[in-house]
Amino acid sequence: MSQVKIVTDSTADLPLALIKELGITVVPLKVLFGENVYCEGVDISAREFYEKLKESDKLPTTSQPSPGEFQEVFNSLSADGSSVISIHISANMSGTYQAALIAKNALPGRDITVIDSKLVSMALGLVVIEAARAARAGKNKLEIINIAHNVMNKVNTYFVVDTLEYLQKGGRIGKAQALLGTMLNIKPILTLQDGFVASFEKVRGKGKALERILELARKFSDAHEGREIRCALVHADVLDETIAFHKRMISELRCSEHIISDIGAVVGTHAGPGTIALFFYAD
């Protein structure tokens, strides 16, 4: 039976249970430790990645899926006449969207839409979840695309990293900025802006940064009283710290849904271990 099928990539950091429940197809990016190549979420879990990162002398690198990999997925999903909506990490951060677009253009007879979310991690994940729920509810393709764009435009992103080293080595911030931040124990609260990582505010110490993120979310929740707030919390190998933050979050925010997930290998390569991020929007 033809239907609308939802595709994303592994940088959405979606929990496996939700992927299975909602029938989402995830195309993995790759992380490379020297000559060893691992497909994220297939050959290497988040936990295994951070263990390997601790043991590695050099930072890993990452690479996007090939157009051929996307073409194989799109061809399989659309073979029965189904439509495909493929939603991906910001094109300003990765060539994944472009690879998916090339694959779509190689299948001119198929009904495939590729979307640049301008987001990453569970900001992207929240968009994909709502698109998948709409597809399962029997919404048509245009309705699902509109729902995806609606969430894309509404989701708020705030995150704090343990060290600026990974962002600097990945080219996300300058070397001087990273050095100064490390010396002064500055933990910038970061956000996403037009598909790029951007500084939102500078705070001294990770604890104060997390308090500020919670304050921003609380103000948002208060300003949207009477509406459901959907939240997602992700972390890079700091589960205990994240659980403590989550307890505060569910007691102080009106989250109708709150998801906890791991920051996977690809996003973790650029953000580094110790990162915590909060994403939220009002229905």
C-alpha cells in the first residue's frame, strides 16, 4: 500500500525505540578513527564511540552518506508507489542534504522531497518525530511537509560544551576564541542560527550555563501557558549530570513530552564529550 515514508540521517540523535515505533528510516553518517570507518548507529553506538574517543590519540573525522546510499534507500522505499520525505542536518554543517538531493534527482519518476532542516541533533529529531507521527496518522504529503516546516521554525536550541577544543578543531569557532574561553572557564551557551552554530550568551562555569538554559526554557514555558511544550534533552557521555538536569526540567517546565537521548558519534565528534543540549517548542 502506498503511503508517505519518512527518512532522516543519524545526526538527528533519535532514540532507537522511537525510530522503531514510528517507522523512521535513518541513513547513517560515518565516523573515522584513522583508517577504521564506522557507520553511526550501525557499527558503533554512542557509548562505544565515547570509549574509543578516550583511547584515541587523534580526533576522529566524519563523512556524509554517498548519493548512492541515499538512492538505494529512496528506491526501496518508493518502489511500491509511496512518497518519501527526507529531512536532514543543516546543509551549512554537512553535505548530507546535497547527497540526498543528488539521489532524488537520479530517480525522476519517484515522488521524493528532500528538506534542509537547518538543524542538527534532536532539534532535527523533533521535526522528524512530528513528521513521522503525521504520516502514521494518514496525513497527506503536503500536510506532513507543512508540519515539518512548522516545527523547524519553532524549535529552540540551547547547548553547552565541556570544552571548546572540539568545536575549534572542527572549524566551528576560532583558535583564539577557544583558548580565551578555556583560560577564563567561559562556557558559551550556543544555539543554531540560519543553519550554523552561533553563540547565544557567555557564562562562567558549566553549572551556571545549565541554570541559564533552564531559565530560558522556564520563561518560554511561562509565556506559552495553556499550550503543550515538547522537550528533548541530549548528552555526550554525561548521563548522571543529564539525569539531574532532567529532574529539574520536568519539575519546572510544563513538558507534555520529554525525550532523553545520546549525542551520537558524528555530532559528538564536533561537540565533544560532556556536551548537554536542550530543545523545546510549543505545539
